[in-house]
Amino acid sequence: MVSMKICVRMCICCKNRFEQKNLLRLQYLNKKLQKYTNYGRSFYICHECLNQQNNKKLLNSILNICKTKDKEKILLDLKEISLDSTKSTSM
């Protein structure tokens, strides 16, 4: 009998643990927040935190991980990523 191992990862915002396939994997590379490109370090965000209206905690978590203070750039990249992820899940 072969047991399948379930990969569990933690959201950087709410600190809840989810299966890896239910999280959005992002990275901060070349001063830009983007989806993971299979190169470098990354972090996970759950869809509940991404879709919240007040994402101050999410923004602070991302700024802390990315070690940057450019809130406007991060918010712009985050909106772009969230729109892309909602388009891909609706198709």
C-alpha cells in the first residue's frame, strides 16, 4: 500500500495551513511581485486573504517578506496578480 503525502503550506498573512494546490505561490524578483517562476525563494497566500477588502495585514506581510517599503508598487502588482488568478480560475 502506497501512502500519498499531502504537501501543506502556510499563508504568510493569516498563518493558516492549506494544501499546496489551494494556495497562490508568489515571489519578489527584480523589484517586482510576480507568480513563482521556478527560480528563487517564494511565499504562499491563500485566496481568502487575497480577496479581502481590507488587505492591510496582507500588505504588511508582503512588505516584510520582500524587504521593501514601496507600498504602491506592491499594491499594483498584487492587484494585477489577483486579477490574473481570478481570470484563470473562472475559465
